[in-house]
Amino acid sequence: EAGVAQSPRYKIIEKRQSVAFWCNPISGHATLYWYQQILGQGPKLLIQFQNNGVVDDSQLPKDRFSAERLKGVDSTLKIQPAKLEDSAVYLCASSLAVAASQETQYFGPGTRLLVL
Amino acid sequence: RKEVEQDPGPFNVPEGATVAFNCTYSNSASQSFFWYRQDCRKEPKLLMSVYSSGNEDGRFTAQLNRASQYISLLIRDSKLSDSATYLCVVSLYNFNKFYFGSGTKLNVKP
């Protein structure tokens, strides 16, 4: 079974530029998550989708971050404009069940973002 | 106050040792608990879920103490391959909110 795919794997941009990340979850997984992991910290949930609806985006900095999951499959996360403190690994995860709290989250390899 | 707190370590132990980590959570309404493992520069992977009655998977034992709001992970007969960062994860069931701790780093030495 194919895992969660993410691209690009690495991205270097200058502050105030825009960047977008793409995620393709495991086939059939209803729930998709985007996390931000800063070096030395645990992943922080940015946004959670259930099919194509947003379940939780309370920790998403909405002035600069946006995400969508059209058709309930692939998802994109965008940052515009980027700040130095956005340098982190952006992890996408998916889980099978609609009632997701008891289900395993499968993570993709992440996108490493460096903002200069 | 952080939702989930862990001792960052590192815990440096010899092969064959037994080591235990604790993780405390702040919200008494938390419903689901997990331990994830993260290798250096890799993605997190589920190690085990933590059930109210406690559960064991080979050399790994997880316990939940709701009264004191902490979960624990015990690793027996440590292997070199157990070297990793162990992340504690808590979720509020109905809200589907997941909170990760910052992780506890384990180094198993020959």
C-alpha cells in the first residue's frame, strides 16, 4: 500500500515570498492533517480535514497560511508571505476513520522549509 | 501551560536496560492517548495506543493514570534500534484535536 506522499521534499525561499506544499493521503483515508514541526519541538496541528471539510483550524495563522482539500483527496498548504519563523518541517498525515481519535495517523516524509 | 509536557532527555542507557518515560497532560477531558516514535529526520510513526487498562506490546508497556493525568512508556531490554525520540500524543475525542509533546530522546549505547 502506498503511503502518504508529499512534495516538494525541500524548499528554500526568501522572507515575504510565497510557497505551497502538496499532500496526497493514503487512498480511502477520510481525515487529513497538516502539522508544523519546528526543530526540537513536537508536531503542532495546523489544520484537520474530514473529507473536504475543515474540522479544526484553530492553530492555523490565517493571516498568512491557507489550506484546501478539493474533492476530499489531495491537499495543498500555502504560506503567503513567509516569515523567518516559518522555517520548519511541514508534515501531512492521514487516517482512515471519520471518528479519527482512535485511529492511527500515517505521516508523510514531510517538506523541509527554510526561509532566509 | 502546554497541553502535553515531556522530559526532553536525553536518556542515555546501555543495551539491555529498562527505561521509562512519563508524559503529563493538562486537559482532564482528554480521551485518547498514544506514543509515537520519531527517528532523526524522519516522520513520526505510531508505536502504540494507550488504553485505560494499560497495554503491552512485546518489550513495550504503556500505562494511563487519569487521576494524575499522565501516561507512561516502559521499554524493557533496550536495543540499539530503540534509539529515537518518543512523542506523547493526546487527543480530545469529540473535538478531534491532537496535541503532541516535544518528545523524549532516548540513546541506547552498546
